[in-house]
Amino acid sequence: MPPHLTNPDDIPPDIVIGRLPIYLRALMRLSQDGQEVTSSHELGRILGISSAQIRKDLSHFGGFGKQGTGYQISYLEEKLRQVLQVNREWEIALVGAGDLGQAVANYRGFSDRGFHIACVFDSNPQKIGKKSGNFVIQPMSELKETVLAKGIQIAMIAVPAEYAQEVANQLIEAGVRAILNYAPISINVPDGVHVQYIDPVAHLQRMTYYLK
Amino acid sequence: MPPHLTNPDDIPPDIVIGRLPIYLRALMRLSQDGQEVTSSHELGRILGISSAQIRKDLSHFGGFGKQGTGYQISYLEEKLRQVLQVNREWEIALVGAGDLGQAVANYRGFSDRGFHIACVFDSNPQKIGKKSGNFVIQPMSELKETVLAKGIQIAMIAVPAEYAQEVANQLIEAGVRAILNYAPISINVPDGVHVQYIDPVAHLQRMTYYLK
DNA sequence: CATATCATGTAAAACAATGTTACTATAATT
DNA sequence: AATTATAGTAACATTGTTTTACATGATATG
């Protein structure tokens, strides 16, 4: 019997969760190219991951393939969307409407993939009421009320590093449980709140180590 | 004797290298706040990492602290910069001058932290010759010549996913050995070439898994 | 000055992830 | 019917990572 049926205590490691979006990305590309079936070997070749690992990762959530033939791409894609809960639209609150915040607000990649920026906040009085993308910039004083009213659970922070922690606190107060932080600083959050970081410079610095 | 002297074969794991920029980020913030000394415990509290791990990570590269007192921030900062090779300026080539590429080109965070965008390329003839930030957009046909001439080793890719692999190939041809890929697709590179990814949606999808 | 406290660096142990191998079951192909 | 390809599972080995424990040295305190 598969482990997801026999051992309900088995919680998939977070590192496995982190690979699922990568698998999903590859599947979307394959199906865009008109392909209908793939295999753990092909996926592994594309992604630079061993086929065994891919099969093992997927087996945490069920048996999505067919022995002898591989995985039907549309089916596996659907299943991964279910697991990741991205078979729906998510609304996001964006805090910060400076250069970075505006760029984030205008980035097409979010809406294309099911994430919808539902409100934008900034502390600069000169920006309040102006449009950023399709949305009117709201003052920070309206953050809690708006986020609670819309039931928003995900937020992105694009403010200067020194304000990021305070903004995070306010977001959590308003019920946000997942934060994507573009500010180059680590923030502290209570259990049950998830944080991911986007810091391009940290990525670059990680690579310069290896340059002679 | 410390292991970095006794065992020259000990190559620090990549995951450790990946944490060094995080440590550096935290140290910069502490010194900005006027603090001169810190400890593995304090850093751990700030970053949500155990103090033991921080000490162990740092011990791969030498003994930078003083027993009983901790780490002098300016000294540790300097040492980490040496290890990561970010105690100098790096020139970067940017490929793609669409919405995303323009946003990347205008992002202040790179130049503030030692990364200088030295040239920008795009395949769209209508964009060639126009300015993006401080730089004139060059055609793809000039990529190899320019990158080689300037001795550039780092590039950023901000083109649609379907062109990313081909762009990467050209960059590697031109001597690039580190790529920061903003396109939502995995790319294949030969040994000795390093790739990092920026895919905000993948980060979001990783978090939605945990939202009930 | 003796003692207590604090903090690093390191060795050892514990834990986690990954890769390998072997096997069974199933599907498609020859 | 035999062959080939593939998923899923288990057992194991290997590697990588984190935690624990402690010896050593520095500082502060009484």
C-alpha cells in the first residue's frame, strides 16, 4: 500500500513541497509544447534531478502515474495543483508602492498563474489615491480593515528594510499567514505564519563565491 | 587546529555558502544601527537559526570570533566579504529589456551592494538603441563580443521562458559563469556554470500548500 | 584575586535527505 | 509470447545537515 494511505502521520518534508512548484512549472511547459505524457526520467533530465527522487516526492501524495507508460501531464498537473492548493485564485495584499512595489504590482507573472493583487498600501501621503497598476494606493491606516474584510491570507512586502518588520506585524494582525518579503532583511513571525524571501543580491553573492 | 587548516579537502557545503549572504545582511543592519559586537546567539535570534549552526558555518572559513566576547561586527563583515568575494565591484550583463528587464535594470539594490549592470541586450529591433536606466540597449548580435570584451562573468536573464535556454547558451559561449534567471523555467548548463532562480510565484505556491 | 558567567570552536552524535539497488506490477510493443 | 519501459515500494548505503556536549579562553563581578 502507498504510504499516504498507510501512514497518515507522514508529513512530507518542506523541501519536497518546495520542489512541487518546479515540477508544475516543467509540466506546464511540456503541455504548452503539445506533449501529453512524460516520465520521471524525462522530468529528471529537464530539471537536473534524479528520476528516483521525483517518483519518491510524488509518492508522498499518491500514485499519479501509470506503470509502463509514465505520467499523463494534464492529470499530474491537476493533482499537483490540488496538493499545492493552486487550483483556485488567491488574493494578495501588496505593501509598498515605491519603485520596487510598482514593479511587483505590474508584473504579469502573478495574475497569469492565479495570484491576484487585490490591494496596495503605502505610507507616503503623496502616493495615496494614485493608481498603481489597476489599483488605487491606500493608506496604511486602512490595511487591517481592508485585509480582514477581503479575507486575504497572502501578502507581499516591498518597503525599505527598516520598516519590514513593523509591516509584517500589521499584516499578521490582519490575519495574513503567508508573506513574500522583497525587503533584504529577515523578519520574525509567530508559528503558523510562513515567510519566503526574494533577495536577488543574496543569490548573486552566493554565486560569486564560486568565481575564481 | 581548525579544520580549514588541517583538512584542505573540506569543501563547505553549498547550503552553507547560501547562508553567508544572510549573515552578511544581518551584520550590515546591526552595524548601521551603531552596534559593534554581536554573538552567535544574537544573530541566531535575529535570523531564526540556531547559534550552533552559525558557529559551525563560520568555522568552515576560520575563527572569526573571540571566546567570551563574540564577534566584532566590522571584522566579521569584512571576512565574509572576502569569502564571498564581494569586497569588489562585479559587472553584470542583463538580457531582456521588457517590463521585467526594465524593472531589474532600474532596481537600486544591485548597485548599492556592489553589482553594476554594465550592458543590456534585447532581440526586439524597436528597442535597440533606446535607453534602459543608464544604458543603451544593444542587439543580441553584439552580446558575445561585448561580454567577452568586458570580461563579464555574471548575467541576468529576463526574457520569456521559451527563449531562456538559448540565451543561457549564448551567455555561456561568451564566458559567463553565473546566471541569475528570472524566467520561470529551469535551464541546463555545463559543470562550472552556476544558476540561481528568481520565481516569486514558485515561492507563493510553496506557501499556499500550508494554507488550510 | 578567585569565581562565575559568557561565548567560541570543535568533536561526536543524531537526524534528515538523497541515491542506489532490487523487486513487483503493469502497459505497450515487437 | 516475449521484450521493453515504467511506476511504486522497500531496504539499504551514503552523504549532508543539525544538534548536543564540552574544553578553552575572555570578561565581569564580588
